[in-house]
Amino acid sequence: MTRTRVTALVAAATVLLLGACGTTENTSSAPPETSSAPSGPVSVTDSRNKAINLDAPASKVVALEWAEAEMLVSLGVMPVGVADTKGYATWVTAAPLDAGVKDVGTRAEPSVDSIVALEPDLVVVGDGRATALLDQLEKYVPVLVTKGSDATDNLGRLRSDLTMVATAVGRTAEAEKLLADFDTAIADGKKKIADAGAAGRSFAIADGWKEGSSVTIRMFGQGALISQVGIQLGLKNAWTGEVDEVWGLGQTDVEGLTGLKDQDLHFFYNASDGDDVFADGLAGNAIWKSFSFVKEGKLHRMPNGIWTFGGPLSAKQYLDELVKVYTV
């Protein structure tokens, strides 16, 4: 992920954070394109408390955030356009896009002209987009705004966002199955971790980037989506530093990690774009090398392409990796 894209992700959420914000493929998890979707009018209330009224379930949809694009694919609705399709292919492997999906610009600055040219029935976008963009789009096409993140209850928010999108595209049965499968995976994973005697053990999750000689580390706090998955599995997030209220993310440097003193702690990180600051940028740092999770081999680079801000399928990928580590 470029640092520009990372900054755009969380800039909409909080001024506290300056940035935020082998592959594994799971094409078999997505429901098939066929569905018994209703054909009559559809009305759904989005995160703005605005009613979106459609003559029929939307079938030509543009997604301006990757989580919403993943949700559409997992529901069996391939979007006609997605913001930054190349980035999506790098960071999201749970629900791959078809080759014909059009790129409509960056997530920070999508092209209204490119979107409108696709003649979509609906545009799905995460909360935090500039009002000017929404105003422009709504001159031409209905826009559904999801909440995107909520550090007070990100798993509940994920459910409501998925249900909202599913209602708009007439795929509520598919959404119910996705959520039921996710619930089953949580329950099964929690039991496996408990059976392995690992319940209550600590974890930390991060990503990071390097600017000059300085390494910035972005920690996932208690309310971050992926953190909440770990907590549901019966694990404990060891990061107690300051985080923002929307994404549950906090920023620090290597010295700021000195509070992670639990000897059993496993440290997970994502570097899907190949810029591995933990293996490379901190390789010679004495403080970094002193941490028990580094010395004892409890530092885990996640497989490429697991999107930490995604939908149920991405969350399931992360869940599987956590279970694998704690049940060895």
C-alpha cells in the first residue's frame, strides 16, 4: 500500500493519525452469480440515515472502497467499477475481481466521469467521503454510504454494512449465509484455541512504513476490526496505547512498543505491497531486537493479500491465520 493511500484512509476518520489507515485466494467462498433476488422496488437506509430508493435491486454497481467491493463480490454481484483495481488485487485476495472490472480512479480521488460513463444503478462508498463528491455523483446515480468502521463495535458495524449492501442488491439470503459461516468459524476457532490451552494469550497487530530513516508503526487497538476478531477467538490485544475512535488505530515508533512485555505475545503484521519495514527497516534496531516476540520467533508476517479493513471473507482469512499460530 502506498503511504498516500494509507494517509487517505484514516484522514477521514481522525486528525490523530497521519496515515490510515505467497497470496491466498478463496474464490470458492463467494456465492455463485445466480440468485433468487427479488425484482421489485428496493428501499434501504444508509449510514447518513438517508433512504435510497431503487426501482429494482441494483445489478450494475460501482464500489469506491475495497471492503464494499469485497462485500459485493462475496454476495455474488461483480461490480462494474472499483476504485484502484490494481491496489485491490494486491491487498484483497478473499474475493477477486473479474478482469473486466473498470478502474475508476483512486480511492482518495475517484473519477466522477469514469463512474458515470459506466451507467451504474448504484454507487457504494464508505463514510467520510467529501460532501462535494457525493453531491456530484448523486446528480447522476443513487449513492449508498456505508459506515465503513466503528471502533466501538466493528463486528456489529460489519454486519450492518453487509446487510445494507445486500439489501440494495437483492442478496440478503447470501448475506445471512456469509454471516452464519463467519459465526461458525469464530466458534470453531475459539474452541480450537481453548483446546490448545491458548485462551487468554496476547497478540499485537500492526503495519508500518519508513520515511527516510524513521519507521512509523501503526497499531491496531481494541476496536479495530481485525483486533475484534482476535478478541472473539478468546485472545487478548496487548496494545493499550491511544487510538482513534473510528478505525481503532494508533501511531507510534519502535520505542513506543516497549510496553509489549508479555513473554507469550505474538506480533502480527501486514506487508502485502512488499515494503516490509519490520524485517528490513528495523533489522538493525537494538530496541526491536530486544523484544521477546522478535527473539523467540513470535513475529508473524501475514500472508499477502489479507485486507485488514475488509468484509467477512477477509476477516475469515485473518481468523484462520490467528488460529493456526495459537494451535501449533
